[in-house]
Amino acid sequence: MKNSVRVKIPASTANLGPGFDSLGMALSLYSYIEMKRAEETSISLYGEHLKGIPTDKTNLVYKVAQAVFNQAGVLIPELGISMYSEIPLTRGLGSSATTIIGAMVAANELIGSPLTREELFTMATQMEKHPDNVGASLFGGFAVCAWDGSTAHHISFDPPEHLEVLVVIPRFELSTTKAREALPSELSFQDAVYNIGRTSLLVGALASGRYDLLSAAMKDKLHQPYRAALVPGMAEILEEAPRKGALGAALSGAGPTVLAFVHQEEPDKQGLEAYMIETMRAQGIEADTMWIKPDLRGAQLVSDEHQSTFMDIIKGEVKA
């Protein structure tokens, strides 16, 4: 057992078009959690993306840690927790999943890692109610996930090495609950078959490096058409971005972030980025952009060889 651990957890994008609640990819945008044994619980938050997060025992990190301890039969009622995040909340980049995974990995490590990562994956899926974001953040890379209500399964692999992700993040929040309320209760048999084919094609294209298939593979009839009204400009971007340099485009998770897969040697990256921004702006939506590489490692421990403070570690990571 340890007295203190620090964990680095990647953001994630889910669905990727047709793979609703089943496909995810880890992104090189991170949250950090430090967890210590303490005589009295204290929670410290750093960074603009954590404003409004509870700093008492209702904090999600604290509650998830206690669930891990209970599962392992260990009692640690008081914790010192520090958190820093680069990931904007409720934007479709897996912020809640990174919190759950970070808390689980840190708590498990604190007590000697009695639970396997597969056990943590199933626990996280039970909390998140879908496996795609937590699977990507925990294992890294591209995650193909399945969930039957009791056990979560996954296969993870590295996406093609030249793949880059352009994310356009609107400056408004969209809760997963609201985004799910927009979905129909029933689908046609034809639409279900359409998405099964596209999902299978997307997994095969990423596994084999077939960039030329991504545009067709990322099309969807299951959720994006119904969520289009919630993200003005999205429908046009999904249709037009592949004609302007993107390999394919999709709503990231429940949105409102929209992403494009881009070959890192694409000559008109700036033109594509400008197009996506201007399309949002034409709908009255201001947005920010980031170019992000996939993360290949998933949740990992942060080295503390020199006993630096939590924020010293963060500053070193971010600077690097």
C-alpha cells in the first residue's frame, strides 16, 4: 500500500459517427489526480475547467475512490485529493469518464492494486452507463467496447500513426442527458443495418490504416441526425469537411464538440480549420479549435522521483 499516488488520464472521443456507445479513442489532452491518505478529507481544484466542482465528500473522485475501497474490502474514509484538468466539461470529450477512471486507478494503486484493470473497466462502465469513453481513457488508443449490463468487454489497438484529430469546441455546454433526450425510442431495421455496416467498416479501416475508407465509415443514422439541431453547423460540417481535407468527421460523444480525422501531412490543415470555425460562426456559434494526437497509453501513474508538489508536476507535464 502507498500513502500517495498521482495519475494522468487522457480525454476521449466516443461514437466516432456510427459506433454509438461502443467505439472510443483516447486523446492527448489530460486530467491529473493526486490522492493521499489523510486524517481529514480535503479537495483542491486547479485550472479553469474545474470551476464549480464540489470540494467536499460529494466530489465524484472521492465517491468513486470509496467505491473501489468497498469493492476491495478496505476502509480509508479520509483522503487528500488534488485535481487539475485540461479537458473542458460537458463538451463531448469524456470529462466525466476521465474523472471516474482517474479516481479508480488512483484508489486502486493506493491500496496495492487488488483489482485488475478489467475489473475497473466493468465498474467504470456500470457508473458511466456506457463503455466507450471509459474504455478509451483506461486503455488508450482506439477502443472497441461492448456492455451487456453486467460485464464490459473491449479490444484496444493503436490507430494509424499519421492520424491527427482536429476538434472544434463550441463555447456552450451540452449535457449528455439533454443529448440523449433528442434520440428516438425506435429505429428502422434499415437504419440499424446501415450503422452495423459502417461501424464494422470503421473498425477495419482504423485497424488496417485504410484512410480512404474513413469518410464513408464515419457516416451515421443512429444519433447524429437527431442531435443536429442541438449543434448548429454540425450537419454541414459532417457533409462538407471530407471535401476540404478531412478524412472523415463526426460529433464527438454527445457533443457539442465536432471532430475531423486528418492525415498529419494534409496540405490544407489551416483551410479545413478555418472552414469549420466559419461554419459554426455563421450559425452564431463561437468555438475554439485544437489539433490533438491520439493517446496510446491510457491512464498511467505519474513519476514522483523528486517529491515535487502536485502543481510542480503539472507545470512540468504541461510545459513538456
